Amino acid sequence: MAISRRTFSKLTLAAFGAGALGSTAVAGNLPAPFDKPGSVRIALVRYLSTGDFFESYLAGAKAQAEALGVDLQVFDSRQDAKRQAEMVDQAIALGVDGIIIQHGPTDPLKAAAKRAVDAGIKVVAFDVNVENDKIPQIEQSDRDLARLVLEQVIRDNGESFKAAFVYVAGIAPFDRRNETWKAFKVKYPGIQEVATFGTMDNPIAGSVAAQARLALAAHPDITVIFAPYDEFARGVKMAVDDAKLSSQIKIYSADISTPDIGAMREPGSSWVATAATNPAVVGRVSVRALAMLLAGEDPGRNIIVPPTLITQAQLRDADIKDMESLGTKLPQFYRADVALPAWLPLPHDK
């Protein structure tokens, strides 16, 4: 659908720097509507965009969109739930063919997601529950992700210790990770959660570090911190380093990036394990699932990208220094064979 510069500017003024990705021609026979490169337009409407995970996720989504010859419009709400819902409406007004909703709280988004579906737009959701059976849910298997790293906690620390937990309620992946944490505390009653804190205030790591400093001062007997988001873990590590408690405390997280790998490999680092999916792969899967819907295919109600446990010892022993070498030396981390029909072209590096 063609729109004027004036109309486009009006509709996207509130997007605060939303970016667009131009399409490229795709060779080979593709099903409609992808048989005409540049004819399909999709929107990625993001709640979270701060941190390496989300930069990598976006890069993966862009790479897959380019491989398909799709125009991708990116909207960043910067953790403003009301604005994110408004951006879904902006995407509807632009007449896009499909929308990816990435993270965000359920209540303000489920009505916006329904409006998109009612307008005939295909929608997928990554790590946000919009409570709509017509919208496939993409997730990192957050319960498995938490389980993998918590099993490592038990292996490293036994069944009895004092712990802090970093958590913000109302965000689907955090809530799912919290469910697993609660189940572990029931299974291992020797775990004492003596401090709980967390915030999504920007900068997230710095804000969490301030909270962690207070928690460590109030509870000097903490030996384990479960921080199941890498921005949380970075903040906690700052506080632990500042308090010179690296030899006393072990940090366990979720997600991974090149800076995270560097932080885990530091001599004497307290950050000892994480469980993660490759965020670039998750971004690609999100676009692939939406492409299947647009082609009239069913990607499934729940699309799960399996996680991998990554320990400090693995990183050091295999001399893994960045995401590229992580993918090379842990090949299960490098790709996910989900939402992958035979006709769908992958980016050139795959």
C-alpha cells in the first residue's frame, strides 16, 4: 500500500526513532505473498530494546526479513506499555501485513493485538502473553531456561544456601522464570530467599546495581544470586565487585552476549553460569513464524526455541570469547530448526 510522506510522518511521529529496513530481491520460487519482493511489509513493536540481547534479536529479525525480501518497520516503545499499544495501532494504520509484538505487559497489549487481528493483520508475539488463540506465542522455553541454570545452582552450592532473587513481575518471561524458581524452593526447602529486588528503570543494570548494594549490605550472608536476565546479572555483578564479595557470592543468570562472556571470563568473576538461547536466532524465528502465517501455513500455537546451559568453566576451557566462537563451539546454540518450512530462505550466513 502506498502512502505519502506526510501521512507516513504523521503516523510514525510518536515512534521515537523507529527504523525501517528496505527489502532485497529473493531468488527462487516463493509462495504468495513473498513471490514479489518488497510487496510484504511487517512491523516489529518492541517493549524492551536496551541491552545486547535485544540488539542481537533485532539484528536477527532484520537479517531474516532481508532474506525474505520483506520491508521491516521497527517501533521502540522504550518500556512504555501505553506507547507500545499505541504503536501497534500505528502499525495497523500503516496497513502492514504482519506484526511481531516483542515483550511487554499483557493488559495494555491484548486489546491492541486483538485490534490487529480483527483488522486482518497476522500477528505473532515473542515473550508476551496477549491471550489470543489466533496469535502464535514464541518463547525461549523460559521454564527450561530457568531449570537448566537452577540445576547448576544446586550442583555448585548444594541444597541449602541463602539467596537473593532479581525479579520484576508482569513481564511474561520473568514470570515464567519465577514459576520455576518457586518450584525449586519447594523442592529444596534449604534454599532461603532472604532478598528480592528488581527494576526495569533505565539504565537497567545501573538501577539494579543500586538495589543490589542495599540488599548485600542488609544480608551479608547471601552466597547465591539468581538474576535471570543478563541486564540484571550485570547490575548484580557491579554491586558484588564494589563490595569485594566475588569470592563469596555466585551469580546465575539467563541470556548471553559477547560482553556477558567477557564478564564471566574475568579472573575471579562471580558470574558463574547462565542459560540462554541465541537472541539472533530468536529474532529470525519470530520473522519466520510470521512469514508462515502470511503464506497461509500454521507455525503452531507455541513456538519454543530451546535454551543451552553455558558455564564459566565451559567458556574458559573452550576459550570462548564472543558470540561467534560460542556458536562454533556449542553448535546447538547456533540455530533452531523450528518455524522453518522448506521454501523459506535463510540469511546468507546460515
